[in-house]
Amino acid sequence: MSFTLLIEGEQKIYDAPVRLLDIMPKGEHKYYAARVDRRVRPLTYEVNHDAIVTWVDLSDRETCQFYENSLRYLICMAFYRLYPKTKIRLSYNVSRSIFLEILDKSIPVNSKLVEEIKAEMEKIVKADYPIELKRCSKDEIKKIYEEEGYEDKIEILPYRPEETCHYHECDGYKNYMYGALMPSTGFIEKWQMRLYLPGILFQYPRYETKGEIPVFEDAPTFGKVLKEMHIWGRIAGADSIAGINHHIEQDGSTDFINMCEARHNKMLVELGDQIEENIDNIRLICIAGPSSSGKTTFSNRLRTELLSRGIKPIRISIDDYYLPRDKAPKDENGQPDLESIYALDIELFNQNMSDLISGLEVELPKFDFILGRRVKGRKLKVGHDEPIIIEGIHALNEELTHLIPKHQKYKIYIAPQAQINIDNHNPLSLTDLRLLRRIIRDNRTRNASAIDTIKMWPSVRMGEFKWIYDTQEGANFVFNSLLSYEISAMKKYAVPLLNNVDRNSEFYPMVERLIRTYKFFENIDDKFVPCNSLMREFIGGSCYEE
């Protein structure tokens, strides 16, 4: 039976199923995927029904994900051709890049190696080898992995619920990247690499920069936190899904949960020590981080830690300093942009904080979200042993507290910095982890569906890139809020919400990626999660909730 495709406004009739790759514009690589009706599909997708087709470039999030999957495949393929017996691990790192680490340290990492890998990657791209997705049984894929020495990939197989598996094959090279790839290596031509000891960094086009490769920005503080998490994960056996599952199976949920919580407790003690040592100077404790980092619970736990040391912090909400809605800046859609720092009364906030630190009594405002404006709040006077805690996305921005001398401010950045892999070639996304947290919390507290949260996620991310990430490097302390057990604890809440999303939804590719990744985790009974855990902010049962 014939079917009709409306391709960029031009109607075409086909009598047999057709791949997007075979009907796309020829010439230089401008498009990397297509939107078929509402959903973005890889170019290998075969259309067999009436549909509207629109070509998509790398300014699209899902298309960039296809491209990143492909780049990781290319990196692994090039390294395998040069050093087939050497094991590497890929992870995410500074400047939104992929980091290559040589696990057995058998090869010196230097400029010569960078040039060698670069030449091999360019050679593979120029050859434009087709990349084919193949299906096989678990036994067959296990045999392939055994032949190649991929013990890490074999370890995850028992946790795969399906009896069939997939792998990608390109000019005899076999690997799997847990997602769609480009149809051939000729598409993977945009990337940059640099020596970044003890490994190599690869940058690639990002949707946040309209499909361009971002300008490289080193972030030593961020990089240090990732390295610390990688070391802890390796020592604790929690740097892979299989390792986490082994903990749950062998040690039980209680021990694993307590081990992860102990790491948070240790960081809180270290933080408390630093603040106590300099408490004569510190008057303002500023806490910021991206969405779903656990800022609220962390602020409460930090307050408890400081109280145990005789320090009596006072919490003040930045949200109470919002301007009236009609005076807030507008976003690109003409709506109040509440993510902007200029949606806050910066001068009033500065004056109030300055007066409080000077020992004056201040009548604080309180923002009435129903009325959409500020009303009178509490009167407050703070003592010398009462530092002020402020928490919010702009808390580390100097403009918000420009009247306060820098030596009187202690800045804390909080975010879950994951260094967990499915296998050595497939790292978990740091951003997807926060999205999963938010989906669960929004459903619990606002009765929002997964789609409701996913729809607004791009605007949240835009605000983070604009206002938050640059402030991390100026922090006095970075608190990694990741709990290695958390996906196992959240899985039972997340799966039903994700499974409710229509497969034809434009947001389904993101949902599918979450399901594809998190299905491997063993479940944990969350009754063993402490009531003051950051995890409780998302799954419920927090002792800090009213």
C-alpha cells in the first residue's frame, strides 16, 4: 500500500518503506536527523506510513544525543584499531566534553598519542563506513564481548530484562552505545580534541550553542570534584551499574545506603570545619546549584551541622525579593522571566543584608505568590554568631550581594556530579539524573506528569547555563549531592511515570533514553533511606517537610 510524505512542504508518494537517509537532501552534511510528525528520528529510521517530515540539524537536543553517541563510537573504534588490547573509559568532564582515560596505563598519554588518535579518527570519517545496528541473543553478544575482552559489558548483561541484545558494527568493529547513531562515519566530522592530563578531552557540537562546538573553558574546581567522585566510586565499587547492583545483592540495601550517606556526612563535617575556622569573618553563607540538586535539604542539614558547633545560622529566602510580575524582565516569549537575576530587587536585597550584618533591625519582605507582589514580612536582627544562609540559583552571583565584602561571604555550590557508567564506553548523563529527580518530585508535590516536567526542562537548562554554571568556579566549597544508590531508590517511582508517556510524543526520545538506562538498576527498598537524606527531598518522607 502506498503512503504519502510531506517533506518540507513537498508531497511525495512512496510504494515501499523508505529510510530517511535515502530521501534526505544530498551534499554536505547539514542535517543529522528528521522530525517525523512530532518525534525526532535517526536517519536510519524507516518510514512506512503517511507523515510530515522535517529535517533537523544539531541545534536539536535529541539529534545532538545521536551525534554524541556516534562520536563515542568513533573514539572507541579508532583507539581499538590502534591499540586493540588496551582498555579505555569514557566519562563526561569540563566544558561539556567527553574524557578518555586509559585504564591500564600501558600507553603514555601525550601530544603524540593525541595526534595518533586524531589521524585515525579522521581516516575513519573520510572512509564514510556505514554503521549498522544488529540484533542478537544474550549468548551471542556475550561471546562477542568475550572475544574482545569487554568484561565490563559482560557484567551488565545479567541485568538486561530483554532476551535479545543489539550492537553496532562498522567495518568489522563491534560495540554498542545504548542509543541511535549516525548512519555512517562520514557524518561524525565535527569534533575537537586536546590533551587534558591524565587523559584526552573531546568536544563536540551542542544544542545549547546552536549546534556549534562550545569555546573551551577550563573548570578546575568542577574537574576536581569529578575526579574525587571517580576515585571514591572506584574504591567503593560504585562507579558502574553492575558495581552498584553487586553492592545491593551482596551487602544489602542498608549497608549500601549507609555507606553513601556516610560520604555526605563526611563532606558536611569538612564544610562545618571550614566555616567554624573562619566564623569571625563569615557573615553570609551563599548556597547555589542547578535544579534538583537538593539545595533545600542541604541547607537544613548544614544549619544542623553548624548548630552542633554553637553557630546559629539564620535562613533568608531570596524568593521573597522578587519584583512584582509587571516589573519582571520578559523572556523571548514575552512572559515574566523568573529565572533572571533581574527579576529580583537586587538593591533592596543588598541593603537588607548589609544592614543585618551591621547589626541593624530590618523588616524583611515576603513575596505573596498569589498576589504576585511583596508584602511585609518578619522583623529580624542577627547577632555576631548568627551567619545568614541564603539559597537560590543566584546566591553565588556577586551582583546579588555586591555591598557585602567578599571576605564576609562563604560560597557553596551544590550539584549531583555523577561518575557512573553502564560500561566503560557509556557514561550516565549528569543532567538526566537531575531530570529524573525532578520528574519524581514534581509528580509528588505538584501532581505533574513526566511530560509536564520534561516540557519545561529546556527553559530550566537555559537558565542554568546563563546564570549558574559560571559561578561554580568561584565557590569556596563544592558539595557533590550524588548518592550512588539513588537511581535504585527512585526507579520504582520513575518507571510508571515514564511508561505513561505516549510513544509518539515529541518528548519520547528523552523518556526512552531514561528507561533504556535506568532499567539495569536493581531496586532498593527506600524504607532504609534516612529521613534527613537529600534523597527524601525527591521521593518524600523528609523530616524537613512541613
